[in-house]
Amino acid sequence: MTSSSRSPRLELADIFRMHRDVYRARHPVSPEQATVLRRLTACRTSALGGHVDTCDACGTVQVSYNSCRDRHCPKCQTTRQQAWVESRLTRLLPVSYFHVVFTLPEQLKPLGLKNRRVLYDLLFRAASETLLELAADPRRLGAQIGFTAVLHTWGQNLLFHPHLHCVVTGGGLSPDGKRWIAGRENFFLPVRVLGKLFRGKFLARLQAIYQAGQLSLNGSVESLRDSANFQRLLAALYRQRWIVYAKPPFGGASQVYRYLGRYTHRVAISNRRLVSLDQGRVTFRYKDYADQHRHKQMTLDAEEFIRRFLLHVLPKGFVRIRHYGLLAGRNVDTKLAECQRLLGEQSNSAEAEQETPPDPSEHPTSEEKCPRCANCQAPLRRCELSPAYLSRAPASLLMAALDSS
């Protein structure tokens, strides 16, 4: 007789629980990486406690374990992504938007692994200055644009691949602040020019940082302590073409942050890409961009899989989503508001009719509204459960928590 029950989906936390201790015994782990391993392993387990939500209207009871809320956790980012997207919809302009990607060359990756915070900050600074300067050039657009930049440090194979996703307004505010200057319909800025300016700004600042002694040069990059070797690296990077990729414009302004939301809270690998964990080997799906974007599978030893995942743990307190130009915090209530006025409320209304953002109240979560009382929107009453209580709780309660989480 064939069982109809489905095997539980493999999760990143399962891999960590089985192989974390062996990995830590054999490999150095930074404090930030150790924290991520601990949080993701404990996520939605009794180790973090839980809560009971009770509906006074119908008596429904839901028991759930608490989440870790770590920004590297694939299970905790969906809710944050939705909230972030909704908060940003008020800043949309009824114009076209472009997606521009800045990528660091392969030769810089060893240096980046030893100097993550420095190189990531430099990537943000060089890319943002490139966009703002080129767009402000009267020979190009001659306006101040607005954009959001999001750092990703991984490729589909989980190897180190730092790059920046930028969603940019297809136009900007005139220098006198009195009119909106629209860009060309299907063209933003020349990518070759963007690449050259980005390369020049990045390498000039990298040289200054090197001369100031602010780079960590040990291990695989120890040879760069010799200034002659560093200058040879710079010369090779100056000769190389730096790739900046610009995608076609979006179909409508209301699609922009929904699209960007796919990038803002993405982690190195999601649970849905995991296929199996068998005899200490992890198999996962990936897209091979070098082979016509074909979908493939890759199998790694669990320790190598964990090593690759930990490459993408961000420095403590590092801000990976940043806003510039019209979208910078200091400009939102002034320049951005003026752009919204110049472009007119009528355009915003017409766009909104085509694609209205969902009302969060129409999709109640178990933490706010009872799922069985959607019509009356009955509130849930919450009772927190400590890890100590859950360790002594009846098996039936724990099973309910597992089912609901």
C-alpha cells in the first residue's frame, strides 16, 4: 500500500542542525556567522519560545513558534518584504523606471572577502556617484534622478559575487527644481559610459584606501602588501571593461517596488531551491546564466555548502538597502514631493486604476485577525509562551505548534 503522506520539505535549518557542529570544529567562524548559524537553527522552534493566538468570537486557537527575524533567514524575509514594499509605494512617481546592475570584476573577489565592509561601501559609493553624475550631465539627461540600491553578494552557485541592483527613475528634476525632465522611452544612459565612470571612481578610491593603510592584506591577498603588486592589479583592472547591465523599463510605476521587493529581502538561497540532503551531501537547484539560463542541479558536501552560505553573512549593522537622489531621506519631503506635484495627481490616479496595491487589511495574518472570522475581522488575543514552558508543554501542544508554523 502506497503512503499518501508527503515528506517534509528540506530547509536550510535542517542542514545547519545536522552539520553545524562539525563545520565549526573544522572551520573558523566569525562572530556574525556564529550568530546567523544559531538563529537560523533555532528559528520557529521551542528554543525561541512561542505564542498562542485565541479568537474570542469562534474559539479558534493557533499555537506557533517564534521566528528568529534574522535578515539572512529564508523563512523570515517574506513578511518583511511585503511590509517594505507597502511602505515604499507612496514614494512612487508615475514615470518609467530602469533596472541597472553594477558588478565587481572577478579579480577583486579575494580582496573583497578580506575587506567586506570596505569593499561593499566602496561599491555603493562608486555606483551611486556614477549614476547621479552621469544623469546630471547636460549632455545626457541634465537632471537629478532618484534610485534605490540593493547589495547582493552571491551568484546562483552560492559563490562570492558582489553586485548592486539599482532601480532608477527614467527622468529627474531639473537643476532649478521647477520642471520634470523625462528620459528617452526605452533608453536610460549608455552602459559603456556607465562602466568606464564606475571603474574610474571605484579604483581611484580603492587606491586611496590602500595608501591610507585601511585594507586587510593577509592570507590569499598578502602579496598585495607589496605596492608593486597592488599597482599591477590596478593596471589590469583599468584595462578591463567593467560590465554595467541595464534592463528595459518596467511596464508601470506600480510594478517597480514589487519587482525590487524580489531583491531587497532575498537571501543567498531559499528553501524552495533545496532538493535533498543525503549522506552529508546537499543538492540544490540553480540557474546557469553562462548556459542560456538553463535550470540545473548542483551537489556539494554539507560543509562546503555551509561555507558558501556563510560567505554572504553581512558585517554587523551593515545597511544593504540605500536610497539616493530624489529618494534620499533628506529629499523625500522636498524634491520628491515637488516631482509628485509636477507630474500631477491625475497620472498617479490613472496608474493606480491599472494596478492597485493590495490592502494589507484584506489579507489578515494569524497574528492580527482570526483566519476563520475573515468577514467580521475578529481580533486575536495573544499569549506568549517561554522556551522553558514549551520544554514542559504537552505533546499535543507542541504538535499544534509544528503544524501552524
